[in-house]
Amino acid sequence: MTQPPEGYPQEPTGDYLPPNQAPQGNHPAAEDVPVADHRDELNRQALEDVKHTRTRALWVGLIAGAIITLLLLIFIVQNVDSQSIHLLFWTVDLPLGVSLLIAAILGAVITGLVGSLRMYQVRRAVNKAQK
């Protein structure tokens, strides 16, 4: 006989039937199966336990990143007209889509650097307070 799942009684009682002995057909207990309700509750609880995980967040982030990358690719392909960009002493001729993509990347890098500096500052303050 197999071991009952966690949360089930160890010994079969009137309310417990192991999975391979569930009532079927004309069995008097076939209409009233508390085991199925208990299993549904355990399944719901298991789903609640893994609803918000790092792996799920990573998966959602990867899908969102792929969609954004696809939209950026479409934008760049549709905006291939060359533009002159003047910055201080430099002049560059780039397609409009590429120049906007470079600007977005530089903005993300600057934002990441500022955020990293802030996290370093907070971590340093916490370490100093713990000493």
C-alpha cells in the first residue's frame, strides 16, 4: 500500500481512502468523497505557494523583453532614413531608429548606474549601523 500524501491520516479510516482505493461505481461512498475535496484544497494551496516566485518573475521579464525587442526591431526597420546628429564637436549620420535606440540604451545605462550607486549607499549605511 502506498503512503498517503502529507496531511492525510496514516491509517485508513472511514473518511480516508487512498488514491488507488477511491470509491467507484455503485459503492455507497461514491457520492460523498471528502478525499477529493481535501485533494482539491491541497492542490490550491500548492498553487498559492508557487504563485509569486523569482522564476515566474524571470519568465515574465523574458517574455516582456522579447516583445519589446520585437517592437524596437520593427521601429528601426521602419525608420531607416539617415539623420545628421550634432553633439558638441561630433557630427554623425545615423538612421533615425538606430539613433533613438542608442539614446534609449544610454538612458537605461545611466538609470542603472544611478540605481546601483543608491543601492551601494544604502548597503553601506546598513553595514555601518550593524557594527
